[in-house]
Amino acid sequence: MNDETRITRVNRFISTLNQARQLGLNAIEASKGHLVVELPYSDAIIGNPDTGVIHGGAITTLMDTASGSVMICALEDFELCPTLDLRVDYMRPAEPRKPVYARAETYKITRNIIFTRCEAYQEGGETIANCVGTFMRIGKEASPKSYRDLITGGAE
């Protein structure tokens, strides 16, 4: 699977997630086992109206989505992998009026569990947050074929 196919599949998957769609999340880079997702800045995600700082929940959703979507970049066949555990460590608030990016990677894949790590950051800035996650593999056949076809474009 090439990088363009990975980006297309991830963006199709993200478009099925209501909260990710509302936040405007978009995959912008993908390779085998790696993914970068963008959270564009908007007034809807402001956590502190006095400063314009992004709400931590939007950043957590960005990181959970990137971590959960990186499986599409790591596995040959699409399968849903629900979040089992996600630990987020915040380092600093995001700068207002700038997009936030999440860089996720798989670092171990077993028969039942996928382990990920992810960093939220802004261009030219320091790390905003780090997270590690574990995701349960439920297998290709656990999701309806029509849903798999939606994500893969019918390629499986």
C-alpha cells in the first residue's frame, strides 16, 4: 500500500467519526506505521475565551484519533481497533490561532494488541502533549464488509 492510499483511507475513516469530522481533523502525511493528522484552529475549540487557548479535550481527541488511525497505515487489511488505554501527558497549552498536529506511530503490533505513541505539536513550537495508547485488534471480519469497503474503496 502506498502513502497516498494510506492518507485516503485514513481520511475516509476520520470522516466516519462525528467528533473528528466536527473538529475538521485531516490526515496530511502517512507512511508504513506513521501518520500526521492536523487539527485546524477554530473558535469552536477555544477552551479559554480570554486567551484563545485550545481546549484540552480537542487535543486529546486529535491524539486519540491519530493513534487509532495509524493502524490503517500499519496493517495491510483494514480492521477496527478500539482504544483500550490512552495516557496523555500535557506539557504546555497550544498557542492560539495556530493549527495543532499529531504525529502517531505504531511501535509494537501483536496478534491481539497494537501499541502506539503520539506527539501533539505546532509548527516551530515545542511539544504540547505526548501520549501512549493500546488498541485491541478485533480482526478484519469484525467490521461489516460495507464499512470496510467504505474505508478501502472496495480494495479488499
